[in-house]
Amino acid sequence: MLRVLVPLGAGVIWLIVATALVGFLPSNLPPPDVVLIVVISFGFQFTLPLGGGLAFLLGIIQDVLSGGVIGLNALSKTVVFVLTRSIAQRFYFSNIASKITMVFVGGIVDGLLVTCLLLIGGAIHIPGGVLARHLLLQVICTGLLSPIVFVITPQATDFSERGGGDIFHYGKTKTRPRGI
């Protein structure tokens, strides 16, 4: 139970902090998507059932707090988590620059997915140039905030010291003696 509540609590705290501080940003800048950064951080730490569920729950909470279409952010954050998890399994990124790059890629995927779904539903009545500029600014703002979240979030959700964490294992974990 603690394995689920601590990361969910960390994500909700980041969501509350971002919601409280977004009023202090200049009005022409879009707010950074802190939940996206936390979901990408979870993609590097947790397996699909746990991290995917956390990504979905944080997306639903973000949908409820934003007052938009329920399930839109939940779907996009779950897709970004699965993308991050699949990339993290194939290529292990240990440095912060590659994780920030993943935030930029995840932000573009998230923004395009949400935009396409809203266009299909006919809920967007904004010219394409303005929409593209807004998406690019949000991805840049999210990418600039990501180092702070990446530094703080793993310490809050680290289970490796207590033995309950999901750690990447490459190669065989047990060796067998060779009879030479």
C-alpha cells in the first residue's frame, strides 16, 4: 500500500504546487505540465501496472482540477508513460540531459495527442499557428522545469533502500559455475 501511496502523494503534491504557483506566471506563458514530468519520472522507475495506474490516476486528478474533458489527460499521460517505459527498457538513460530530452518528446506526444482528440471532437476553434506556438511554449516551459522535478521526485519515491523498488536488471542476475 505504501508503495502506491508515496508516489501518488508526491505527484499530487507537485500538482498542488504547480496549481498554486501558476497564478504568478506571466499571462502570455502557458503553465508547465508538472504531471507530465512526474509521469516520465515514474516511467524510469516503475513497472507498467504500478506506474501506468499512477499515471492514469494523476491524469484523472489533473482532469478534475482543470475542469476539462474527463479522461483526456488520463489517456495522454498513460500513453506518455507507456512510451517512456518502452524507451527506458530499450535504452537506459542515467544522465539528466537524456531525461530532459524525454520530457520534450513526451510533451510533444502529449500535446499532439490532446490536440488531435480535441480536433476530432470539434472542441478547438483556434488557428493552427497560434495552437502550434502555444504547444511549443508549453513544451519549452515544461522542459525548463523538469530538472528540478527530476532531482526532487526520485528521492521522495525511492524504494531501493527498503528493498521494495523495481530496479533495472540487465543480463543474468545469477551466474552458474563453468565446469572447466
